[in-house]
Amino acid sequence: MFRHSLFWALLSALLIVLLGNLVLYSKIAQLPLPIAERLDLSLVLTWLLTGLLALPLILLTFKPLFKPVLALLLLATSLASYFAWTYGISIDADMIRNVAETDVAEVGDLLSLELLAVLALVAGAIWLLWRLPLVYPRGFKGMGARALMLGLTLVATLAVPWLQYDLLAGPVRNYRVLRHDVSPANWLVGSAKYIASLTQAPRQFQQLGLDAKRSAETKPKLVIMVVGETARAQNFGLDGYGKNTTPELAKAGVVNFSQLTSCGTATAISVPCMFSYQTQADFDVEQAKFSDNALDILARAGVKVLWRDNNSGCKDVCTRVPYQETAQMAVPDCDGDCLDMALLYQLDQQLPANPQDTLIVLHQKGSHGPAYYKRYPKAFEQFTPVCASNEPKDCTTEALVNSYDNSILYTDHVLAQVIGFLKGVKGYDTGMIYVSDHGESLGEYNLYLHGAPKWLAPDQQTHVPGVTWLSAGLESQLGLDQGCLKERAAEPHSQDDVFHSLLGIMKVKTQLYQADKDWYAPCGSLKLAANQKLARADAGGQ
């Protein structure tokens, strides 16, 4: 019996459910229910999930399939459980996309002794499984044994929700958030959705903004857009944080957008979303891949566009425009994992010999975790003690937050250097836009990192900093009222505005453009036109 694959199908299902649902059990333990009810709920869910997993495993009790499938389930469930437990993350299709699109450097930041220990234990378990001499059902008798086991398991599994309906109904209805913690269903469903999105029939590429036209001006514009990484408004000095994490920006004459929300909670969603014509309410990342974005429209209108990356790529935003990667730029003192000042290396050499309207996008590594201490040079370790670890739970909250704050302090310096660069450029009216892709959790609600489902994500993951700086010449070109812009910056905004603000600041007009979503237009040409109309009306009435 103990060597029979049908027995191991049931036992393996139970072990995988217990191993994979540590986070689920811990959250059930915190529900506002009587302790006996919480215990009953945990037991009933364990029974139900074990039965549901055992059903397909029973069907796979064939020698070529059974052990490989069990090994994959054990490895994937163990990793999912480890990261969910360690960082408090929820696993869905977007999280699977994040994992699939991560780079080697990011993977390296997640390696730890604890993770290596987990991998070693899983490898040992898989080795023992492989060595185990199992007996498999054969022939018609074997088919009968499988059918009998399937029937008994199905009856036992379905009996639970029928007999315990009252116990399950309330929590399932009232605590739907827990569904993202049910393993291995969470990573299996998430992976299936992600793979399905990749295997859809090829879409026809949709060109947008074919009517786009650039206004001719006497002086070309140079705008640098800095796409931040993992910066949250809560720790941004300009947004009222108790520590002065933005001392250089505070003196640089910038306008701070204090109520800016992100499209998503991960780079793979927020970056393509902010450059897309789609709004966050209806954003489809696959549709964005097969549609023109703001960069494409600007380039077609005659704007020189360059994307320079110090992160994990542009997430298909820059596919049709020139692209540079800091790791390939022979930056001094950079071993392939560069600090963000590398983004400015020989940047002046990228400007056209004959000045023309130019947009340069700089994609930061910013405050990417969990190894925040790697995101800044030692000279910027102003807030101490720091967490010199990639395991947040190994550090005190104070040390973890200090490390993160130092990374924001360095971003402040990088942005100030961008402004300094723009001030020194001749032959252009210049400007800078900074928007972080998403925020970060630093232990609030027992969550770390980012990537929570948007509807569930705390403010720390969705409230992001946004800053702009304009030269006097560009302000004049836009007819901008600084006082008006500062008032507008205090209002709620979202990353939906980025698409229209880029078109607006480069003075590119298309039917897609919406002036009310442009950071600048309501305080520039639109305000000027409204004032002129009001003045004419007043003059006519006298």
C-alpha cells in the first residue's frame, strides 16, 4: 500500500496543500471569528483542497508522468509559499508576469540563505521521491482501481461543501481576498492566464495618432522623462515626509504632484500603462504591445526619441524607438549593475548635432528592493542604521526604512543632476518629468515589496511621487502660469495623464490628445485663451 502510486497521490496532495498554504492558515487565524470556527475552517479547507488536488494526481498515476508532475508541483508550490510568507505578496497573473519578466540582477537580489535552504530541502525531497520504487496501476484492473479511487475522492471532496456549507459560505463571501492565497491554485491559475495571454492569436498592430502634427517653434524642446522605480510618496520629502529625503529637489524650483496614483503595482503593468492611450480602468497589457504608444506618436510627428535603461527593460514601450542599456555602455566603475547616475553618462552625445525636438526617457533602478542598500553609494547613507540584507524580516523596521529612504535620497540627487544637465544644454528650451512606476510596502500590514492586486493594494504601493521642472524658455513656449500649475499639482492625478502630458509638453496635436489630462495645458495655452476670451467679453461689455 505505501508504495502504491494511488496512495502517494493522496499523501502528496495533502503535503503540498499543507506546505503551500501557510499564509492562508495564518490569515484565517487572524479572522474576527471564534477560535473554534477558525480551526474548523482551516480543517475543512485543507480537506477540500487536498481532494481537489488529488483528483488530477490520481489521473496522472502513470510512470512517465507521475514523478515529474509531483516534482514540479513541489518545487513551484514551495517557492510560491516561501515568497508569499517572506514578503506577504499575493500571487496572481500579474505576479507571474513580473516573475517571467524579471532579470538576472533582480533574481540575485532575492537570493538568500533562507531561500537556498528551502531549495535544498525541496531538492532532497525530490531526490527521495525519484528513488522511491512506486507501484503503478496497470491494465484494466489498474483502470478500475483509478476509477474507484477517483469516485471515492470525488464523493469525499464534494461532501465537504455540502455538509459544511454554513461554515464555508460566510468566509468565502466576506473574505474573497483570501483566494489569492489558496495554493497551488493561485500560481496554477496565474500561470495559465499569463501563458494564455502569450499564446493568443497574433493581433494586428494598431497604429494610433496618425494625424499627429508637431507645432513649429523658434526654439527646439528637450524634455527628459525619468521613470522612477518603486518610489512611494509616503517617503518623499516633497510630499511631507518627516525626513528630508528630497533636499536637492526642494531647492530646484520643481512643481510636485502630491496626489498621483499609479496604474498598477508592478513595473510590467505601470510602465506600459503610463505611455499607453488606454486608461488604467481598461488597460490590457497585451493590447498595449500591439498598439502605438506616446513614444511612437511623438517619433512619427518628428520628435527624436531615445530610451535609456538602468532597469529590467522598457516592457515593450520602446520597441520601435532607439534604446540604450547602461550595462552595455562601458560606464566607468559599473560592473553591469549600475547605479542610476550611469543614466547621465555621456548623455550630451545623444543630442542631435542640429537641435530638434527631443524626448529622452531615463528608466531608473531607483528603490528596487528588497536590497535597498545596493541602490545608492556609501556617500548617501545618511539615515542609519541600515538594513544590509535582502531579507526584510531579518532587519528592524527602522533599519529597513532607513535603507529605503537613502535610496530616495539618491534618486533626489539623480533628478537634481538631470535638471543641472538640462540647464547647461544650449540651443533648447528644456524640461523634466519624473513619475515613479509604483510604490512599495515596507512591512505595513505585514506586506513587503509590491505587486499586490490593484484592488487590494495599500496606499503605499499606489501613491507615487511625480515632479516636473521647466526652464523659463519652455514655460514661455507653453504660456505657463506657474501659480496655476502648482495649484493643479495639488489635485488628484493618475498615470493616465502621462500620455497626454508628453504630447502636450512637446506641442504635438492629435485627436487622441485630451487637454484636461495634460498637466500643463490647463495652466498654459488653454488658460491664456480663456483669459483672452474673458478680456474680449469684458471689453465688449464696456
